[in-house]
Amino acid sequence: MPKFYLTTPIYYPSGKFHIGTAYTTTLADTIKKYKQARGYDVYLLTGMDEHGQKIQQVAEKEGKTPQEHVDLMAEEAKKLWKLMEIDYDDFIRTTQPRHEKVVEEIFDRLMEQGDIYLSEYEGWYCMPCETYFTETQLVDGKCPECGREVKKMKEESYFFNMKKYANRLIEFYNQNPNFILPESRKNELFNNFLKPGLEDLCVSRTSFDWGVKVRKDPKHVVYVWLDALTNYITALGYLSEDDTLLKKYWPADLHLVGKDIIRFHGLYWPIFLMALGLPLPKQIYAHGFIMMKDGKMSKSKGNVIYPEPLIERYGLDAFKYFILREMSYSQDGTFTPEAFVERFNFDLCNDLGNLLNRTIGMINKYFGGEIKEYNQNVSSLDKEVENFSNGVIHEVEGCFDTYHISQAISETWNLVSRTNKYIDETMPWVLYKEEKLEELQSTMYHLVENLRRIAILISPYMVHTSKKMLDQLNIPNELRTWDSLSKYDQIKNLKVTDKPEVLFARLDQEQEIEIIKTMMK
Ligand code: ME8
């Protein structure tokens, strides 16, 4: 079985996880489910990035020790992933001994090798981003990443000799043009950082102590990004007694990250790995951000939306459908209550739900719920719909394989629309009236086949809806697999349910928009 090692960023437990965090994790879980359906042995790692000054400060504010705070947050995170049915294989926390021990050792090694050296750092420090900036990087004297105040700071620091590896990284980029996805982000990294020349990176701090201490110089703690990035290998047992997982799964097939952290993953992480003599990950995909009407989500604007109330009211499948569909491959997406309700009512309730309901209703009315078998002597319209459906499968697979998930969904909905249109074109009620039963039976067959295929195509992100559809149609198990998508003539003597259930109940638009607005905090 081919393997597929997939990771999410490890999130900062500085506050409750919002739909942005949930997006990356949903995307990862969807890719995992798709890859599994295609026969891969998938290992999905997620976790939490628990060190650093920001976490220390949040804990202090709450009157807790940092450890108490992160312990509580880890429970919260796991609760959320459970609610969202995220099928992760491991949850790494950077405060776990299995991680800390290895980070200490990695730092030691890199020092011994001469890749890390002691010097002094002076620069503009952004506390919330935990990043130093040079004068020229500042925007209007403020942090170029979050726009907040920065402070001039100077400290004795260890540095990583990035310059030593920069050419090797450039070479790697040239030889692996699909290393960073999308291409626009790769070009940004290449032109803005690699071309002008990489600066050495400051990899320790003395201004706080909530972190992994440098063994040979414990007044320093390891810079949070060197600590955090290594989670992808410590979780697999790097430098530990049992490194079976590392041998099996490294290098990662895909690191999923948001565009905010592609710089760390696309530049520093590969260089750390080169220095450790490990193979580089195969791909890093940086997606865009979920934005709100008035820009970024932020507590001060009161526009942060969390997954729990949406899932509770509209169901997990509708939530995942929305966030995945609304976010295109290389751009930001927007969350608005209006769009959420609209997609629910149109895409899910009208287009998909009604298609299933009407089909089951007609089969019951015209044939006592029965579909006999595929008929070769079909009309040209039947053939056209079958071919269209074949084409969609091909497109959807292509999109999933290249992580264009939103596009995979819209391709699938093209099939939903085409199938709805097919009902209008064939007018089954007229065929029935005119007693053209052979034609009518073939129409029903095509409707069921398309619905079966749609149910399988949505299964990586709408698990429950998919199952409900296949159950109501009574599709046998062997025709529920991804492989069975290529078949179109295998259904025989099928008896659909005589008690169809509504998949998505129509929402009162105005009322629900108001309700969603009250969910924003
Ligand atoms: O950066 N839309 O953690 P973090 C989409 N600990 N995705 C979003 C988002 C939004 N509005 N907001 C956040 C860190 N994300 C580090 C990572 S990895 C070795 C260390 C997602 O909690 C997106 O994936 O700030 C982004 O990259 C990540 O959350 C940042 O999470």
C-alpha cells in the first residue's frame, strides 16, 4: 500500500480555535479520506504549539501556569476535533517529553556541527508574532505581519547559518517546481527571500523562559519556530528509541499550512532538514485565509466565528461543505451569514436534497420502488448524461489529486445540476402518462447511478450525507467504494426506500442570517 504522510500546522493555544483553524484541519481530514478511498495508507498528524512568550502571557492573564493553560486548551482542541470527526492519527504537543528531549538534542547537534553560532541580535520585535524585523521590513513603523506596535530589542542570541544552505535550497526549488503550492506563493518566497539572499536566523531567546532550554546554555530557550517545525519528525520518533514511524512515513507527502506561515515552512524548515541530513518534504501547500466582510477575524472587531454553534445548528456536513467550497485554491475566501444560508438552501437543500427526494419519489410512484437493470438501448440523452457523469469523475479526481478541493466540489455540483436538468429534459411524468415504461425505467436508472456517484464523490467531506443517500437508495456495499465509480451498469434489482428522508431542511433566510450574526463574537 502506498503511504501518505500529511500534517496540519500545530496551532497556538492562545485562544479558542475559530473557523480558520477548523478550515485547515477539515482540509487535511478531507484529503486523508480521499487518499484512503484511493488505497493509500494515510498518517495524519496534528497538534499544538505550546511554547513561547505569547502563551506565557495569556496564561498569566488567566492566573494559571502556562502548563495548566495548555493542558486545558489541548482538551478543548481534542473536543473540537472530535465534534468535527477529524480522523487524526497523532496529536503532538510541544510540551511533551518525547518532543522536548529531541529538540534539545537537535539544537546540540546543530551547534556541534557549527550550523548554530552565538552572536547578538538587535531588531524590532513584534510580541504577538514573536518575530524580529529589520527596520526596512516594518510598515509605517509597525509589524508588517499583524500591524501592531513593535519594540526595539537587543539580546544575546544563537543564530542559524542559513546562508550556508541557501544555494542548495535554490537548487532544490529549481529541481522541484511543485515543491511549494500554489505557484504564486513559491514565486513570492523565491523572489522576496531567496533571490535577495537569506539572512541568518535567530534561533534562541533570553527574554522569557517558557520553552525548551538550550542544554549547554540554559538561559536561552529555543526559538519557538525551530521548536515547532520539528514536531513533524519528533512525532514520528526521530532520535528516539522507536523510530518505526519515521522510517515508514518520512518524508512528509504534504504539509498543509496557511499562507501566513509558508515562509517558515518553505525556507527554514527545508534548511533545518538539510542540516540534519534528512530528506525534504515532497510538497507544501499554503492555502488562503477565511476573511470576514470587514477583513480579518479579530476579537476586537467582534467578528470571530467559531465552528461549534454552526455545526450544532446546521450539521457537520453543511459546515464542512461551506468552508471548503468557499475557499478557492489560491485565494482567500469569505465567510458571510448570507452566503452560508444561501449555499445551504440552494446547493444542499434545493439542488442535492431535492434531487434525491424527487428521484426516490418517482421510482416509488412509477415502479413500486424498483430499478431492474441497466439498459443498453438507451436514448441519446441517456448516453449523454452517462458520458457527462464520466467526465465529472475524471475532473473531480484531478482536482482532489492536486488539492483543488473547492473546485472538486463545484465539479461535483455540476453533476448535480446536470442531473436535475436531465429530469426537466426527460419529463418522466410525461413518459409515465404515455406509458413509455422502458424509457422511464432507463431514466430512473440514470438518476440513481448519478446519485450514487455524487454520494461517493462527496464522501471525503460529507460523510453523513453520503451514507444517507446510499442508504436511502439501498446501494449494495460493493457499489459504495471509490473504485466502483468507474462502473455504470452494475445496479440490479434495486429497491429504494419507500420512506425518503429530507437531507437538508430549507432555512428561513432572514431569520437564520440574524441567528448566525449573533454567533459572531
Ligand atoms: O502559526 N483562515 O499557529 P496558529 C484560514 N503555531 N486558516 C487560518 C485562519 C484563517 N482566517 N487563521 C488561522 C501557528 N488559520 C504556528 C504553526 S506549525 C509548525 C506552527 C490556520 O495557531 C492556518 O492554517 O497561529 C494558519 O497557518 C494556522 O491556522 C496558524 O495557526
